Amino acid sequence: MTGLYPIEIGGPASVSYYISRELGRAGDDVTLLTRTRTKEQAQQLRHAEEISGLENVRVQAFRVDYSFPNLLNLPMLLYKIHETTKGFTERRYDIVHYNSPPVDAAILLPMQAKRRHERQTLAIHGGLFYESKNILGRNIIKAEKNWFDRTVVLNRFSREIALKAGIEEDRLVTIPNGVDLDALEKAEPLELIGEPRILFTGRLVEVKGVHLLLEAFKSVLAEHHKARLYVIGDGPLIKQLKELAERLNICEEVFFKGFITKTTDVHRYYKSTDLLVLPSLMENFSITLLEAMAAHLPVLASDVEGNRGIISDGENGTLFTCGDSGDLARKMLALLSDPLPRRRMAEMAYEGVKENFTWSKVAQAYRGMFNSVLDAN
């Protein structure tokens, strides 16, 4: 059970795709139950086995539009809950894993699985617990916490989230996210202007701290007049960030590329830039960081808990003081002025990702967890 699909939007949907793919390749029988925003996406996913390289994976999609008017449409919401529950109960399962908290159209699934004595597990990617204002959803998960035999956390950050939600520590299993090394290695670079070229990719929301990057980039331009900043992503702050770029008089040097639908096209930017900056004010476990590191791209990130779990400062990347645009500017200038340490850290980062964060290894950890739940029962 995952959040919005297809894989192109990233986040938990990407995790669901890759875990399903690897489990299917291992011979397991997988049903991927997923939401889509449009009718076209739902129709496309009927042939997902053919177009996405999935083996032994049955994709069952239902359409949910979470716009505010639709959320107020109670009859439609009840219909979606009924539709989702009906589709879920068409088959029986050994394990039901929720890669996205079942608090909306999937709200009845844990109750149905419990009634049928199916084992259940949950993954905490964080959004519901530290970004979302869905207080009702958080309380639902707290009420159901004992229904989940295991809860997957990504690192110490999400472990603390789980403990605060009342989930018992002996039910927690730490499994990180991963990257698709093959897809990254196949990506072809783009012809981008600028020297050097700096990259940000992610949602344009307050917690991502893009305003700090814009402020720091102005200082970079004072020494590197040909520098260019590429911002990939969309979100509610897009207008404010463009206005900030104008006030800082850097709008000619900053390219807002918007939402790029294909993950493989984002990979091409990793291969075409000199530095990835992730200035988040809060971060759980960034797939963006892993992808950049897997693409041999040097990374600079804020020193928040989630980033510290991936980056060892000065070894496989660089950290700056969270919320401090001045420190971010100093670290950017230091990295851009000396390419040798950048390349050394990038190579060390690549080797670390290759060793620890491939999807095949992550899926093996999930498979081990599922087997331990079944063996215990």
C-alpha cells in the first residue's frame, strides 16, 4: 500500500515501486495497491507489468484527488473508501505493508486485515508526523499502533518520531531507502550553461529551505560571475521564491525548471552539474542525496538529523549550519574554489552508496522482516 503513484513523483511511491520490483524478482507474489491523481494514470497502471519491468507484481490503482473541494465532498470520499476496501478484500495476503499511513481512502484496510488475521507492518517516512497538519491521521495511527507487528524506520530521526507516536521500541526495524544505480549510470548529461552549475531538486515548500540557497547563491555570484543555479521542483512557494530572486537581483542566473515528471530526466541534471545543495530545515532520509551521491555529484546539505545520518562532514560530503545562509555561502565558495576535495568526497560518497544503499539490499532487509513476522506467528 503506497501513496500517490507513479514512481515519477518520488518519495514513498518510489520506495514502493522498487521494493515491489525486487520482491517480485525474488519470486514473491506482490500486490501494489496505490493511489493515482488522474484517470489516465490509473489506466496506464493496468499495464504496469509491461511498462515498468515488474515481475510477479499486480498493480491495483484507485483514483483519489486530494484537492480541498474534493475533501469536502463527503459522499465521494465515502465512495472512495468503499472502492478501496472492496479492491483490497478481493485477495488474501500473508503480509500487508503500509508504505504510506492508511488514514484517508485506505482507512478501513488495517481493520479488514486484522479481522482476517493478516499480519501488518508500517513504514514511517515522516510526512504525516512532522509536516502534515492531519492531526486526525496521527491519532488514527496511534490508536492502531499495536496492530502493526513491525514498524520500519529509516534512521534515528524517524525512530524518534515512532517512539513519540507510542510505538514500542521492540517493534521497530531500521531499513534505509535506496537508489537505482543502473538508471543513474545510464543517464546522459545535458548541455547546461554556467560555470559552475549548482543544483537543487525537491518540493518548493518552507521546510526545504530554498530561500537560504537563493540568499547564499548571491554571495557565490560575487566571486563566480558565470555561476548558474538550477532549481527543479514545484510547490506553493514557487511565486515567493521567484520574487525573492528578483529582489536579490539574481533572477537571470537562477533557472526554475519546474516539476520534471520523469525521474530519469532528473538523473540527467545530476550528471550535468557541479554541486547539489540540500538546505532543508528538517529532513528524514533524502533519496535526492543518495541519487546525487550515486551519480558522483558532490553534495552540500544542512546539518539536520536526517542528513547527518547519510553525510560524514568532510568525508563523503559537506554539512553547513541549518538555517544559516552565511555559512551555506562560505561552504559553497570553499567547495567551488577547489575541485580536488569535491571529487574526492564524491568518489567516497559513490562507494558508500554502492555498498549500502542499493534497492536489492534494501529489499532483502524488507524480505527478512516479513519472514520474521510470519515465523513469529
